[in-house]
Amino acid sequence: MQSLNLIALFLLLAATLSGQPPVEIKSTGKIIGTILEKGNGNPVEFATIQLFKTSGQTLVKGTVSDSKGSFTINDIPVGEYLLRYSFIGFENVEIPTVVVDSRHLKVDLGKLYISEANQKIDEVQVTGRKSTFINTIDRKTFNIGEDLMSKTGSLSDLLQNVPSLQVDIDGNVSLRGSENVTILINGKPSTMMNLNRAAALQQIPASSIDKIEVITNPSAKYKPDGTSGIINIVMKKNKGIGTSGNIIVNAGNNNRYNGNTTINYNPGKLGLFANFGARKDDRQRINSITTQTFFNGAETSDIHNHSESHARPNNYIGTLGGEFKIDDKNRTGLSGNYNYRFQKQDDVSVYTNDSSSIRTEDFNRNRHLPELETDLEFTSFFQHNFGKEGHEVNLNYTRSFTKEYEDNYYTNIYRLPKVQTFYDNMFYHHRNNMSQFLAEYSNPFSENSKLEAGYELDYIHNDMDLHRDTTAMNQTIFAMDHSRSSRFIRSENTNVLYITYERDLGKFGFLIGMRGEHTNSTANLVSKNMEISNNYNRLYPSLHTSYKINNTHELQINYSHRIRRPEDEQLNPFPEYQDLRNVRAGNPYLKPEDIHSIELGYQIKKNVTAFLSTAYCRFNYNGITSITKISGDTLISTLHNLSKSTSAGLELIFSTSLGKLAIINLSSNTFYNKIDASALGYSNNKANVSMMANANVGFNLTKSTVWQFTSSYTGEQLTPQGKRLPSFVLNSGFKQEVFKKKAALILTVSDVLNSLRNKSVIDTPELQRYENRKRSARIIYCGFSYSFGKPGKKQKESTLKYDNQL
């Protein structure tokens, strides 16, 4: 009976379960694809992809395509959808039925083509949005096209508004507080970034820039040079068929002028492009230095130097090039860049020297400086595609020539002691030749994995010739001063092999790489008939990891080994006499500086708001630093290697928009720095905490009117012998679009509060020195820009131009 009851119970349970509906196994899938331009197959970046429910057209999810046109929509519930993709100036395209079910959790739509719209549009209203940054596994990309600043200013102006970057009063760019940063153009070194990088950044027009990439922990693919990382300037490329271009003119107070014109011509297989820019500037600088020297606690001298200088630099920059599509798998191209910079500068410096409260010297040292620099660069490339997207070989060859001439004419007029005026001249001629051959191979094994490898050969040749002549007291006949004349020649070649592998394992992704370099360097001290060789091998590993917690939150951990190689002027041991009491010399025995960098990043991104926090730590060995010492009554500035230093910090970036009213971009960098200067004779370690902050806010007063301001604060920073004091600058501007957004009127004011300064202090038992450098404030510019021809794919908004260069 018990057995029968048990069987009856099982039968009843089975009947009950059979009457219930089947249990649905819930799961999610993803949709991938690539947006390409119909006709030429070029990838369409920033195309909008939207996924709708087929019933009711309810929007489910959306995304945008990347630089290769690829997109991925994750975490899609099973069901039937309609997919729509579009881009400004192109026809909207719909795929009416896209099914995600248990058997098709991954839907690959393959290549999706989009055509340009043929209809005539009388007016398109574009509303300004936030300055969008995209955070990927190894870099932060700031898309200039999403910013209201991109047409009238210079590249230097744009860099001021990029989080993590600062531009000081000299025009020098620093990344997270370090000026030792590598600047690349389209991922490669450029001759314009060699001798006078600050001047080149002022001359390159903002309208030619597509985006700026900040790579604080570069992968093994990139040169490891630069303590703080790499800034990669990606130039704009015209991919549309037809002719287009723009014209920009600006006028400022004190007879400042600049202009730029760009034209692109692309009838089909052949694309030609040209750019020309001219700039006439006015620079007034004021510098005050107080120097006290001590011996056994007693003051031995008190020197005051006040100088004022005025210069009228003229800059011209031109680019000409073309690309030819041989067939569907092969492309080639050739381009050339030319940069010309000339200025005449006049300085008046007043020196007073007291010893034991008794005036011993009082004189003027006046300088007349005609200065000329020319840069010429040729680049050629060949690309072969194996038929699969991203599977290709690229060959590049670059050759560049730079010449710099500084002819300094000094007049020394003494009031005390009363002696006759005498003269001395310094002629500095610098020639730099560079060449680079690069062969790169990339192969995406699948949509989730990619291999890249390459070989690179770099060659640099520098020739620095310093000729000094002078007259003796009470004489007017010049004679060569052999003790202060010199010639220094240095050559260096580096062979490189690198390999990287990237893999996406669902929510987890990694990029691992190794770079090997062999460097041969020879320094020829011609004036001393002496050669110094330095050959070394190095390995530079890198590792980048990311974990997507969900669609909103992402975690990243990165590591890289970097190097800072001494530059030629830093290695040149021959002294350069800035004046009779200040001498600057390099050190031919400087070692390369090694940097190990670790980062931990956390990103939150939802709708129009993005927040990125990055904790980082850098361990520096053999750090290159400037040291000033006393030799009699002369101050000698040279370079040495530190034992080590450590810096750690927290960088915060916040970006959002307040509807159509405003865009807001805020960033800060708070860091701790500890210096071990025992190798320089200082027994105590030095440490401090510093902070930097940037703000960029734009208000849309009307649909075509924008008011914008940017501000930058740099806190106190530590040096081996002292510190650099805080600085702050505020810029403001106004933009009015006209002629149906084909043109714009710009008005900007730089350094509104007259607060831009460079202040530094040296504080040692033997030497106390305070320096304050400033320039004329409130530089005003009025600008006009006009675009003609067929609009490009990523039409840029107008920019506001600020001049914060010394």
C-alpha cells in the first residue's frame, strides 16, 4: 500500500508540473558591426548606432563607432529589434529585423555601408556639447570636434584645455607636473618638436587638429622616451570627395597678426592637401633676479638683475602632400613640411653687485639678437592590406633637417667701476639631421584579439658650434675667445624591435608588450679633441588591463618602463656664458633616467557625464636635474643624476553638460613628490604635496553665441635645491557664428587678471636666489574664420584663442 501511495504521489506531481508553462532561461547577447562609407570603404568614426524594439519603436540602447568604424552593443535581452545607424551629412540606414535568441547571442552584422545625403539642406543647427574624452585601455582621447575651441587658435591654445596638461609662461608643456613629455605628430616624431617646441606649438593652427591623445603609460609600440608619457597630436584628414578648406585671420593688440589657410582636393583615387600659416607676434618680457651668496654663514655678495626684452617674431609654416590609392589593397603617399621662424630681440639688463654692503659693480648689459630657425621634413609611406580589415603592413620613412642661428651682440656699459664700454659677441649655430624608418605589421586574429609587431631604425646627428669673440677694456678690436668657444658633435642610432598582443575576454581585457632597443651614441668634443661613446641595450615591458564591471563602471591597471635620454644641449660640456656672472654647461657623462610607472584607474560614464579617477606612482632612477653652484664670483648651472625620486598622485577628470545651457570640463592632479639628492651631496630627502587644476566652461548664450572661460592653477613644486612657486591664469572669450555657421567671429582676452608668473627659489646654505618672470598681460585677439567647399565628415566648431606664451 505504501508503494502504491508513493507511485500515486509521483504521478500527481508529474501531472501538476506538466500543466505549468515552461521555465524561460533568461540570457543576454551582443551585436557587433563596422560602419563604412559606401564607394571608398573608409571607416566612419562617431557614427550613431541605435537599437529599437520593433514594436513601438522604443529605444533600447545606443552607441557610437570608433576610429575603425567598429561598434559593439552589449547586454541585449533576447528579442527582435530594429537597428538604425546614421552620421551627419549621410543617409540614415535601417536594418528592420535583428534577432537575438539563445542560439544567436552574438550577432555579427559585418560591414554596414552608409551613403552621403544627396538632398540640399538649407541650414543645420549644431548645438555645442561637452569636450568629450574617450578612455581606452592605453590612452585618453580628447576629440577636438566636440569642443567649441578648434578653429581660430593654435595648438598651444588647445593644449591648455586638455586635462592632465599645463602650459607655462614660456610655452612649455607639462604632463602631470613633468615637462619631460614626448610630443608626437600622428604617432611619429616630428622635426618641429626638436629645437624650439614651444614656438612650434604656437604656430600649428588648431583648425588642422582632429584629436589629442594623452598616453601616460604608453605600450611597447611607442618610443619609451618621456618621464610622464606621450602627447600624440592627430592631424585632421579630409576623406570626402571634392574640394574643401578654410581661411582664418586674427588681429591682436600691439600689432599682433596671424592667419592660416587649408585646402583639400580629392577627385577619387588621388588626394591632395596643402596648408599655409603666418604669424607676427609681439613679446615683452620682464625678469627680476636677486642672488645672495654665503661663506660660513656670512654673506659674500648680493647681486640684483632686472632685465626687460622686446621681440617681434615672424613665423611661417607650410605643408604640401598627397595620397594615392593604387588599388583596393595598396596605398602610398608623400608629404613635406616647412617651418620658418625669424625674430629680432633686444634686451636691457641692469646689474648691481654689493659685497659687505659696499657697491662694487653697477652696469648695463644690452643684447641685440637676430635669430633664425628653419625646419624641413619629408615623409613617405606605403600601406598594404591583406584583404581583412586591420590586417596590414605599413612602411614609413621620414627625413628632416633643422638649422638654428643665434647671433648675440652684447654691449657692456659700466657706471661702477668707471671703465670704457666694451663689447662681446656670441654666435651659436646648431644643425640637426634626423631620419626614421619604420615597418609595422598588424593582424586582428579575431574581433577580440590583435597582434602588432614592428622594426624601427632611428638616426640623429647634431652639430653645435659656439663662437665667442670679445674686446678688452678700452679697446674696440674684436678677438676670438678660445676659452669660451667650442664645437660639439653627437651622433646616435637606435635599432628597435617591438611586439604587442591585445585580447578581450568578455568583461576583462589586456594589452601586453615588449620593446627591445640597442643604442649607439658618440659625442665628439671637437674643441678638446676627445670622443665619448655610450652603447647600451634596454628592454621596455608594458602591461595594460581593463575590467568592465558593467556598462557604466570600468577598472584599469597599467604598468610601463620608460626612459629619459639626455638631449644634446644637456650633454654639451662647453660653457655658455649668459652674462659675466652666470654660466650654463651640460654634462657629457649624464646617464639616461629610468622610470617605472604604475596606474590604477576607475571610470564612471553615463549619458553626457563622465568621471575618471586615476591613482599613479612613478619610481625614477638616475633622474636628470639642474644644479647651480658657486665658483668664485660666478654661478655655474649644470646637470647631474639624482639617486632616485618617487612621485605618487591622484588625477580626477569630470565632464558633463547642463542641457543646452553649458558644457563643463574640470580636472585636478594632486601628487606627492619625494627627492633623494644624496648623489649631489644633500643628505636629507625632500618631499612635498602639490596640486594642479584646470577648468573649462562654455555657456551657450544663444544657438549661435558662446561665452567661454578657461583657468589653470599650478601649485608649489619641489626642486632639488628649492621650489617653484604657484601660478594662476584666467582666459575668457566670446564667439558669434555667422553665415549659417560657415563663419565665426571671435574675441578673446588672455591673462585677464594679470596673474601669469614664473617664480622660482633656490635655497641652500651657500646660495639663495629668487627669480620672477612675467610678460605683458591681457593680450586681446579678434578673429574671423570661414569654411568653403564641401563640409568634412567631422566639421569642427570655432575656437577661442588665448596667448599664454612668454
